[in-house]
Amino acid sequence: MKRHPFEPARLISGLTALTLGTAYGLDALGLWQAPGPWLFLTLPAGLLLSGITAAVWTRTHRPHPHTDATSQKGS
């Protein structure tokens, strides 16, 4: 299997979706009474956290510019 780069923003988005799906499923089965505002605000909060994480991850893992070895010769 081909390896892929780790992306923490996708992990957070996936965990948010998994949490919401589980919460709505348990609520639909009557096993848990989900508070309305909690479920309604979980998605925007998770997406906001994912966006911030993506911005920070991109900023800290930016590829460094390659120095040209030929431009340093003869200096």
C-alpha cells in the first residue's frame, strides 16, 4: 500500500464526523438523549478546529526552497 502524508486536519474532521454520527445514532435509537445545542455546534466547532490545524500544519511544514549549487560557485 502506498504511504500518504499525515494530515492532522483530516484526522480532526474525521473524528468530528464520527462523533456526530455516533451521537445522532444513539439519539435515534433512544439510548442517549443528545442535547440539541451540543450537536448543532459540534460540526462548526470541529470544522473551525480543523481549519486552524490545517493552517498551522501548512505554515510549519512548508517546503524549504532549494538552494542552487551552481549559483554558489565562484563567489
